[in-house]
Amino acid sequence: MEPPQEKYSLKGGCQCGQVRYELAAPPHAIYVCHCRECQKQSASAFGISAMARSADVRLVSGRLEHWTRMTDSGGTLACFFCPACGSRVWHGDRDREDEVSVKGGSLDEPVDLTGAIHIWTSRKLTGVIIPESARQYPEEPD
């Protein structure tokens, strides 16, 4: 008899700890976004998104608020955050969309950026070095 397989789980949450979530499967892609909105949202040089199927994302505790903003590519984006501390935890509506972009900084384990795809590189900050081997797009990929 084979031993039972351990269930996959990647956990994360907001900065104050009131919101906790888990992913039931590994993210299928990691994006490093250099657009101006991600720079503002992260208060840093870029934003990190771990792309996951909505069905694999489960809110474990707490509650989320959201607001919607325009994107650089002309669409709209629902941004979900903790109402207590303001930390963003994911973008995209799990109830209406097939996938969401989990904010990399909200994961308990640091994200490995080795295979990350860099987007909106036309807006990257001066001095940010993107590895030559990284897939890059000057704007948003198709």
C-alpha cells in the first residue's frame, strides 16, 4: 500500500495577520511587473505576481475589501486587500475570473524569481537589472 500523498499548500496573508489564505496548487507563472501602478502599489521598484487558478485560492481567515482601477493596457483590475492594514493580497476576482495574481510579498515563503517573466520593462526604474536570460516584454504580453 502506497503512503498517502501530502496535500500541496502554499500559505500567505496580510501584514497584520488578520487575513490568511492558501493555494492548493503551485502558481503557474511568476511575473515581475515594472509598470508605474505596480511601483506605486508596492512602494518599490516593481510588483511581483504569482499567477494561480482562482479555484486553487482559498481565504482561510479574515475578510477582504476591494477596489477597482484602470490598467495600463486599458482594462480594469479588482484589487483585494486587508481592511485593517491595507496590504494587498491578490488582484482579480476569484468569483468572476479563472485566475488571480497573488501578490508575491504576501506569501509566507519568499518567491523564487529565477524563472520570472518581466513585463512593462519599458517603465523599469533606472538601475534595475533584469537578468539577460529572463523572458521580458516591454509592455504586457498577449
